[in-house]
Amino acid sequence: MTGKGIRLELTLNGKRQVATDVPANTSLLGALRDHFGLPGAKNACEQGECGSCTVFLDGTPVCSCLVAAGQAQGAAVGTVEGLADEDGLSLVQQAFVTAGAVQCGFCTPGFLMVVRDLQLRARGRTIINLDDDEVREALAGNLCRCTGYEKVIDAVRAALADPDVPRRSVGASG
Amino acid sequence: MTVTTSTPVHKGIGGSPLRPDGTLKVTGEFAYSSDLWAEGMLYGSTLRSPHPRARIVRIDTSAAAAMAGVHAVLTSADIPGKKTYGLIADDCPVLAIDEVRYHGEPVAVVAADDLDTARRAAKAIVVEYEVLEPVSDMRRAAFDAESPRVHADRADNIVRYQPVRRGNPDAADLQDRVAVVVTREYEVGMQDQAFLGPESGLAIPTEDGGVDLHVATQWLHVDQEQMAPCLALPPEKVQLTLAGVGGAFGGREDLSMQIHASMLALRTKRPVKMVYDRRESFFGHVHRHPALMKYTHAADADGRLVYAKAQLLLDGGAYASTTDAVVGNAASLGIGPYECDDVLIEAYGLYTNNPPCGAMRGFGAVQACFAYESQMDEVAAALGMDPVEIRRINAVKEGSILPTGQRIEGPAPLREILDELVTMPMPPEPSLPEPGEPEPRTRVPGERWELPPGGYGNTTRGEGVRRGVGYGVGIKNICYSEGFDDFSTARVRLEISGGEPIASVHTAAAEVGQGLVTLQAQIARTELGVDHAVVLPADTQVGSAGSSSASRQSYMTGGAVKTACEAVRMEVIELARRKFPELLSDDESWSDIHLADGALHLGAGVATGARLLARLSDVLGTDVVEATREYHHRRTNPLDPETGQGDSHVQFAMAAHRAVVDVDVELGLVHVVQMDVVQDVGKILNRLSLEGQIQGGTAQGLGLALMEEIQTRDGLVRNPSFTDYLIPTILDMPPLNMRILEFADPNSPYGLRGAGEPPTLSSTPAIVAAVRAACGRPLRRIPLRPEQIALVEGYGDEGGEEDV
């Protein structure tokens, strides 16, 4: 496909990045994985059903398999590779490891992005009173085949049990 | 419950150290098989049959081969060696030979510069088919002499027929004791493993004419064993390395793209990567056998089973895969963990032109479990008994004889499991709206308002919602059965690096998500008394570990690592004896030395007055101690083909579930409110991983009960996508309360019992029983459909006999 592709410019995990020769029919997921060297977003269904390819597109979590690469031209894209910093794993990442929410881990990058979004919304007070039922609603678009989700909930409770998050009903199930 | 005697070691056996691959998995750096890349690599694509049964009249690859960017187009004529393979019988063509036998069977493969070109080239291959009538009804396949044969060279469509005969259920003197007889028919649909990481791998040709394959699989050596003859290579020229595995659940036992990518790499002399998309994945691996089962249970007035009869038909699809062994499980465990002296079980595995079926978590025991547990409920209902009580009365225990004549060695604590289960707290009563109250009711923050069946948004106002409670019990064999020696091999090395002792463990065992990689290091820490243990990548440079299947890796590879560590320990002690003979006085024995905290101690445990003798760093110095050991479980025997008698299984594991459900009896929708599970695991090796297995297994059982089915019509697969094949989401899964029992098995490493599969068995019948309790309908086919549940006249009435 050489010579037929587009030039794609993204602000990727905070850095300006360019890929040339990206085939026009490529999804954002395909572009990230095959042209920007970021395979963290996963290719489990490529139909928008499983959430394993979730990335931030201009601050909103999206299924990157459903976004054409060209639609992301010039946009800010955040992937799982951008969650950790020099100080180490983010709170959300550490919570998933510690809680045992990672088994095969194929769904994990997608969950992490959605939970990161929840965390940001909780801090911004655009959501309050996150209890288990609401966490379940929020994560209903992400499939996991290994864990039965129980330890994912544990991880989310831990990740949201942040001093800056209203604590009253966090983790309450009854 | 047994008392743990070993001294706990930091991050050793019994602890819950975190996964060594956890950080890589949360940063996106963990390399799954679909993430691999090599300089100059090509992409492979597969052309698959659109028909379940057809003769191939002609294949024309010329247009595809002529396309720019296409490097190879291969058909069965291009297979370098043997043209078929298989795990038990080698009846599966690498690429279709003259005939296709299932929808999606691989016909040709292509390698091209990029995936898009490879896919377009595959579509450009012209195949002329003569379409034949498919064999899609397993009853016909089994018993209709007029049915076409799926394999023309076979006398019938039966892969395996295995009866199990014990006593005589037709004996006249039994009839006096019989108070109730229940005969019912049950059906199980075709479940898919639906692992999230699609089949994928990277084949790299080597300078010596061989191939290196990096692949997601469950058993590297059995892949190698099947691949080498087809590639016309000696096994040592086919080397495999485990790539990151995105779940397995049995679906990676059979080969998928392994030979195809290797053929293309050998032909093009370039690395070739193949990655299935989700649709192709549904065609690219075997599924769980659909089953038709007819059961008769007779019990006396006290609820004790008098006799049982079962006929199980299991649809193996077009090729044998592991159907043989699935039949063995279904037959030998056909009436479950219950004592009964007069039993006839007949299990058939069949060839049809439906998708091939083979291994999935629970492996033949799942289908039978749904039927025998439903039967236990029916018998209880007929006698007016409590469903838990009838299970307690008939429960096996240590020393019980199974219908195969096998005596259960070691604890079989089903009664204890049930007794524990009934003590677990029930959820609060449903807080549904009062009649006339506006809906949905305003929710008080912090107060749990149960998700209604069908979700918050679009269904019931609550009037037709009824609650039900159900129980399910399951028994699963652990390790391979029927005489198979599925040994495992471990190489363990102990050396000093930077002044600290380091143990490295090398096995070929596939980490598929279950946490084996964590456990191997735990065992090394415990056995060698070191803090630092690393697990090397799994590959074929070390002996076979057997499959990550049958809940067997903790037992078998765990056993191998433990045994190799013991050999290393003995050598270390021998080294110490040679270097420092003065360490012990004449009345002390070198055999009393233990390794702990990076040192040799006389006696076990500081609390018992152990004496520090020497640091490992001083004993080893620059010496490296290494040992490779195989671990074999105790021998088992085949089932007699006529009587089904034989000590066929290594170990048994049991779990029990209670399910609480809300059912909208008008719309036929189910919401599982809570599940509770009790499982005996012999010994907890890593609680965090273990809980994850029980939770995940429960979820897959819920999926089978309520939603998961590959729909086929006349052999055609109708729903190969996550849009239409539904697996449980986080909203479908209820809170799961868990109690774990430790009745140590005297014959297994650390007393452990395999744990991954039993919860998948018992979850399903518990949920179905709860739905039955709520709606009062028979529900003899799973997954349940709304029209079976809804109390609408004329809908959901099922066939089959009522009372006999």
C-alpha cells in the first residue's frame, strides 16, 4: 500500500507525532497499533462491542476501532501507554494490578481508560455518589472473559477511593 | 479443614504475590501474539468455506497470485508433508482436501505485503463447489442409517460410543424400593470460549530451513508435534515460543493458524504474521459440544437414588478434535457426585457438518452437570424434598464408588460444601415498587435498588418480577484421564547474582491468564528459601509441560517445579557437605537441613529452634546448581469399551453454587441478583489468583445459562460476532460471595486440587434452577430464551415427557 496513504498528525499522549502513508481505510486503532508503534489498545472485536480498544480522543473515551484514522487528524489522543509517568504506575493501573483485576489482561487497557475517565469525572464532580451499581453501568461497555468482573470492581473502588473523591458511598453496595 | 504445617514464605506458597506480568499488562507493553512484529514480515489471510458440506470441484488461485503485493497462495496441494493433523485422531485437513465439511473450514492461505492485500487476494481465489446436503442433526447422525456419513471412509458418524454399566438399573428387585421416577430430556447449545485475544502468531523462517513460531497456545509441545510432520520437518526444526495469550478456556488446544503461517513463511522465506479478526476467530477454533441428553432417575421415599439411566449425544462437528476425551468425561461423570449402585450411562460423540467442537472449560462435564442437577431438582420436587437435602443424602464422600467402579481416594467433601453454602447470607428481599407507585422509584443514594430484569431503562415496571433461588453442584476430573501420561517438565536453576540467591524456573507451560507464572515463582521461593525467583519465557527449549487444560497446571507443572526444586535443594546440601563438612556434628543429619531466608538451616522454622548454618551465597559461591525434572501423576486406566469400568481419573474437584435471581415472568427476562459459591481446593496456593478463577468460571457458567450460544442452521453459523454472540458484561454479573475449603489431597503437591473448572459446572444449573423456581416452567434447554420463561399462553411450552 506504499504511496497511497495519508499523513496523520496526532498529539499522542501529549506529544506531537506524525505517521506518513497511513492507508485511508485504517481505523484509529489500526493507525495506533501499526503506524505509531502503540499496540496497547487492543484488537479484540474491532466492532465496537468489547471496549478493549478504548482511547481518549480529545478527552472523550472512544472505541478507536470505530474511528477512522483520518477523523482523528490533529486531535489529542491518549492511550494506555500514556497512563504511567516517571513516578511509576498511575493510581488506576496500580489498583488493577493489586486487586487481581488483571488475568490475561487483553481487556485491561480498555478498562483502564474507562476507569481513568470515571476518576476524572469524579474529581471534576460531574459524577457523584459512585457506588457499585453505577460503576457497573459505567463499565458495561467493556467485556472481560477471565475475571467475572468482581476484582475489576475491587480495583475501581480502590482507584476511586481518592481523597479528592466524595467518599460517602464509594464502595457501598447496600 | 486441614491444618497447614509448612512455614509460610514471603511471596511463597499460600501468599498472594502480584503477577510478575501485571505491570506490563497495565502499561500496554505486554506483547500479545497479535502485537508481534518482525522486519520484512508479510501478513497471512485464510480463505474459508462458505458451505457446511461441499465437494471442491476446482480451485483457481491464478488471479490472487497475480495481484501486486501477493507473495504466496497455497492450497492443500502445497502442504509440504502430512496433510492432516489432530489432537487425538489426525482427521483434520490443514487445508481442505477435495471436500469441505464445515462452514468456515480453511481452503487456502495467502501471504501478502499487508493485511488488506492478503484479504483481497484470498477473496480473489476462485473455488467451484458442488454443494452437498449437510449432516446437521446429531440424532440423525447417530441413529439414522440413511444419514450421509461426514467422513466417507468411516462406517458411521460416531466418533466414540462409551457406555458405563454398573449394577443393573432394570433389575426387578429394585422396583420395590422406587417411590418416584423422573424421565426428562435436556439440551445444551453450542458455547464459545470467546477469549478476547484473537488467534494470532508470527512464523519466522530459520537459516537451517526450519521455522520459529511465536504463538498464543495452551500446549507448545503438542502444537510442535502436530506441526512438524505437516511441514515435513523434524520436530527440532519447529521451535515454538509462547507469545502473550489473551485468554484460552480450551479454545487454543487445537491448532488454528500455526501450520498456515509456518507454511507461508517457509514458502516465502519471510516472516509471516497471521491475526484473525473476531468473525474469523468464531470459525477458527472449536467450541463446546452441544448436547442432547435423556435422563431417568429413580429414588426411594427418603430421596436416595435407586437407579439412574442417561443417554448423552455430543455434537463433535466435522472433525474429531478432543471429542473422544469429552465423551469419556461425560460418560464417567454422567450422574455427578452422587452415590448410586445401578447405573447405565451411554455417551456418544458424533461427527456432523456443524462447526467442530472440542475443549472448553469443563470439558464434557458441563453438559452432563446441567442434566443431572436438573434431575436432582426434579426428584426433590416429586418427593416434596428440599433441593439441598436431596444432594446431601446422595452426596459422594471419600471412599465412594463412582459408576465407573473408581473409588474416590482422599477427601470428597460435598456434604461439607453444601453445609457451608446454606449458611451464607441471602440478599435482602427485593425492594420493588408498590402497586400504583410511579416507576422508576426515586432512588435513595446509598440504598441498593436491585437492577430490574432487562435493565433500568426499558422494560418492567416491576409487577411481573418474581424472585427464585436455586442450587447446583458439579464434579470435575483434574488432569488428563484414561491412561494418558500428561507429565510436565521443569528446569530450575539456583545461582548467586549480586550477592543474592536467584532461582530461575523454565517450563513450557502456557500462562494463559490464570496466574501460573506467579505460582511457579511462589513454589521456587518456598522450596528454595529465596526471595528472588524468576520465571523464564515458555518455549520448546525445555521438555513438555502438557496443556494448560483440565485444571491441571498447578498440579502438574506445579509438581514439576516442586520436584526440580527438591533436586536443586539436595544438590545444594550436598555442596555444603563437601565444602563445609564441619557445619554439622556427628549426631546431626544433613537430611534435616532446610533452605529459608537465603540460607541453610538445621531444622524447619525459626520458632522450632532452627539453627542458621550457612548463607546460600557462601555455599554456592560461583557454582550454579540446576536440575530438570519430570513430574508424572499416578497412573490411570482406560474405560472398558463395553462396561465403562476403570480407574480413569487422577483427581476430583467439586464446587457448589447458590443463585438468587429476579425474573420478569411476563417478558421472560432474568437478572441474577446474587451468587454464592463454595469450593474445596485442597490447599490455597495463591488466594488472589484462585478467587479470580472461581469468579471467572462462575461468569462463564452464567453465560451458558442465560445468553451464550453459537446459532447454527443447517450447519451455517449465524452469529459470529460479539454483536450477536453475547457474553456476560459487568451488568450481567451479580456480586459473588465465596467460601473456599481446604481438605488436602494426600496424593497431590501441597494437597492442592485443580480449581479452574468446577465453578463453571455448578454455576449454570444453579441459575437455571433459580429461574425455574421463579417462573415455574420446566426450562430444559440452555441458554434460556425469553419465550421459555415467559408465562404467556402458547409460548415456551416445551416438548419432552412430563412424568413417567
